[in-house]
Amino acid sequence: MTTSPFHTVLVANRGEIARRIIRTLRRLGMRSVAVYSDADAASPHVREADIAVRIGGAAAAESYLDIAAVVAAARDTGAEAVHPGYGFLSENADFARACTDAGLVFVGPGDEALRVMGDKIRSKEHVAGHGVPVVPGFSAAGLTDAAIAEAAAEHGYPLLVKPSAGGGGKGMQIVAGPEALADALAAARRVAAAAFGDDTLLLERLVTRPRHIEVQVLADAHGGVVHLGERECSLQRRHQKVIEEAPSPAVDAATRERLGEAACRAAASVGYRGAGTVEFLVSGDRPDEFFFIEMNTRLQVEHPVTELVTGIDLVAEQLRIAAGRPLGFAQDDVHLDGHAIEARVYAESPARGFLPATGDVIAWRAPRGVRVDSAVETGTAVTSHYDPMIAKVIAHAADRAAALALLDAALAETVVLGVDTNIAFLRTLLAVPAVRSGELETGIIGRMPPVAVPAPGERALAAAAGALQSDAPPADGSPWHRSDGWRLSGRAEPRAWTFETDAGEVAAASAGVVDGVAVARDADGDVWVHLDGVTQRLRPLSRREASRRRRSARERVDAAAPPHVRAPLPGTVVAVHVPDGARVASGARLATIEAMKMEHTVTAPHEGVARILVAIGAQVRRDDVLAEVHDTPEEETP
């Protein structure tokens, strides 16, 4: 590319993808415009862009999803083109049309591709007519629940219920039999309406031992269409991808050619333009059999693995195509070099059911020797307003085994203090024998045992205690809050440090400086320690507090189970499953909270009578009491 396709490009996104696009714009000599919400005013992508424009409040609907505000920012800054990244407005046909109407180039496909491929039902019917194999199923559009149940019985169980609009696995429900269908339809509709504004559903045959394989395509406005090989995306949790790689260990050269041809046919059928991904479901029992799932009409989160094995900058190609230029290479010019694997680092608590986590990043250190696309730096605030992914760590090596080893070592080096992450879980997943051998399928994570939090070792405890002991004395000289063992008699005695951790209460035998440790304290006074590839949070307890907790624990041994049912995270109550005063069994569903476009259901801790304290639509904070379950004898039940 001898000249820049554009002079100024607005990036209609945030976080790591905004930073990644800005890098390519800078390399190609183009001016970048960032947009930001109130929650992102101090985010790295705002600082790194040449120009930054505030477009609204923290909620995505008030900022990143506000079409008029984004288009106005582009026009006001003299941008010629708008790159949508992924998520938000990237697959919104109305946004693409608004850009065009404003004289802006939308860096993405045309209107037909967005409208056809943006609807799972329509896209499936469309590509089937062009020789692309599809999963057997039916659309629930316009059907009553009774009619859906009848059609489901005809197709046979198990079935997969999924929203027709949108993607990312949001709202998908697996239905093993007819007794679970009604609840699955209700849950899928709620998520679809909240995330995509459309509760139309699609039901498909559930493929057993499925592998999720996707093919990257590039197409220009001159009829050129090429594929860049496939990516394996089978390691998923609740239909959300966790680890992706290229190429797939299950795809041989002949199958790769067939997959690529099918993907190119799908793209060509809608006059596709730009970078897109055609997703397929491959049977683990018959790896040569594949079915079209959907086409993502945008850049994918996992695009770096394709870039690393092909050497092609997908963002640069998107810009080139958007400027009307033909592809600079043909299919025969595409070659795969080595193996690349990407791990998504999320701000979440695996030990607490992978609930999203929030807080300030008090220390961030990226690993060396690998590619890291990060949304955070030291000081970045991780909020509940957006997706909890904070970074991607991508390893590239000569073969798959070497790439796996390099990725594991890189994750061990990645330091994130101040916010819970899934890094330890990612390393555990990489060590699963089926993952090591490449025998992948989408159910692997679901079969893993619950995540256990290890107790901190002596060195981690010593480092935490050392951090507390190094605290400066109070400015007023008062001895009462000193941490150096000061005593009225003048003789200092070693301080005994007690910490509360997710693994229980522990005590430090010593305090001091530990080699190779990263340690920092957050605003709440908790000590975060990263040592030997493991990160832990330790909450200091005073002697009085530690003693009180031990007494309280002894008193609770014979006490009844606590009645309070608390919110596991901040969010919106979207469903209340039982009426106030109902008698419920242990584990019965009480209420469902939506947060970060995911649903979390709270259940009864024991049998009893439920007192419901919230209503649908209520905004709740973490640990708010949603309900109480009292051990009222059955004969006294209201």
C-alpha cells in the first residue's frame, strides 16, 4: 500500500479493539479519531488517538450505540471513514446507512450483506440456496409456544434455542427435552430483546460433540474473494469463546479447501465487501461434515491468530477495500505459517461462577515475547457498563505444542492486580489433556470441575505482610495504628498478620521482601500479590476482627442456614420466579439478574418460605438482599 486509503478515520468503539485499530492507522499514516463515554474518559484508547470526542453517558445506549452522536463526531472532526470494530454498531445496517448518508465511508460490508447475514434465520435460508450446508432446524418467527413445541417434537430433541438477531452466544439455550422448552424460550427471548432489541428465535438440531470452526474471508468491490484459512474456536463457556487458534488441529488440507470454498460462496452470495467470518459447526464424530452457523459481518475478536499465521494485517486490508481498492493478493498467495493461539483475559471471578468483576487496575504488566492486545493499563477502571474482556494474549510458534507452551508461560507472566481475572483458569484449561492433544469440542469447559482457589503459600503471605509492614507511620505520629510492632514499653515485637482470602483465613509467619513478586494495595486496603504465575487477593484482618470471626464461626456451627439471598453482582432484575410467600425447595430459582448482557439466577439456600424483596426492573448492587428464605414449618406456611 503506497498511499494511505484515507486521511482521517473515526474508530466507533472502545477498549482493546479501538487501540488495535489506532495502531494500524498510525502505521499507515492516517489520523485517528476516538469516541468515548463518560466512563471511558481516562481510558488508553482516548489518549492514544490523535483526536478524542465525548459522545455521551456511561451506558452504551447513551454513547457507543448512539448512531447520531457517532456520525456527528465523525463529521465534526473531518473524518472520511468510520471503522466500527466489533460489537456495538459493527453489524448495524442502520448505522452503515447513516454513515453513507452523511458522506462517510463505512469500513464494512454493504447494506444487503448486513441485513441478510444479520438475521440467523434469513442467512441460513439464503446460503442454503447457494450450496452451503446448514444445520436442520426451523424459525420460531410468528409461532405460538404451542406451535413451537409441536415443531420441536417433529424435529426431535436435543435442540438449541438461539436468538435470530445478534451473536456472541448470547441467549442460547440447550433443551434436552420438552419439559425444559418453555423456560428456555422465555430466557432466550429476554436476553435477545435486551441485547439486540429483537426476540425472534431460531431452533436447530443440537450437533453432538461439536467443534466450532470459522473461516476468515476478504472480499473487494471488484469480485475478488479469498479465504485466509480457518480458526478453531471450540473452547467456549456458555457459548462465549475463551481460547482460539489457527489453524484447527482437526482440519486437513482437503477439508480446509472445502470449508474455504463454502465460506467464499456464502460471502459472494451477498456481494460481500471487506473482512468477514463464516462460522461452521463440525461434528466431532465426523470431522469432514460441517454446517453453516452464521456469518459475522465484521472483524472478529480472535482475528490476531489469523494475522500471525498469514502475516496479513486485516485492519489494513479492511481500509484498502473500503477505499475501493482491489485485493493485493490471490488465493494461491495465502500460506499458513506455524500455529497461533489466543487467550481472552476477562475481569471475572471463576471461583464465584465466573461472575464479572469490577475495580481499578492498580498494576498491569504485559508478558514479553507474545502479542498482547490490551484494553487496560495501570490505573484503568474496569466498570460494569461493558464487556468484561480486558486483554488478549496471543502466542505464535512453529507448531501447536510450542505455541501452547509459549502461551502458558506468557499467561504466567501477565500481571493484573486490583481486579479478579480468569488467568489461572486459562492456564488450567490449557493443561487439560484433551486440549493438549487437540481433541477439542464445545463441551470441554462445561465438564471441568469447579474452580478451586488455592491457599496462598508462605512466600506470598510474607510478601503481603511485608507490604503492610512497610506502610508509613501516621502523619500525626500517633502510635496506635503503627504496623511495626511498637509497644508502650519501648520493646518492639514481631507483628502477626492475619488475612482473609477466597480459600479461607490464613496467617503470615513472617514479613519481608520476596524476589520476583508484584505486590500492591487497592483503595479498600486489600493486598494483591502476583508470584510464581499466581495472583491472589489478601484482605488484612486486625487481631480483634480475626478473633470476632472465629467466635462467630463457632456460634454458627449449630445455627440454621442464613435466610438472606444476596445479589452476586450489580445489575437489573429481569425475572422473579416465585411469588412472595411461596414455599420453595433448596436450590429453587428465586430471581434472575441481568448484567453485562448475561443472566445470573439466584436460588434458595435451603427449603422454606420465600420472602421476595425485589421486583422486575429493580436496579441492585452487589450483595443487596433480593429475598429471604425462612424455615417456617409447613403447617404455618401462609
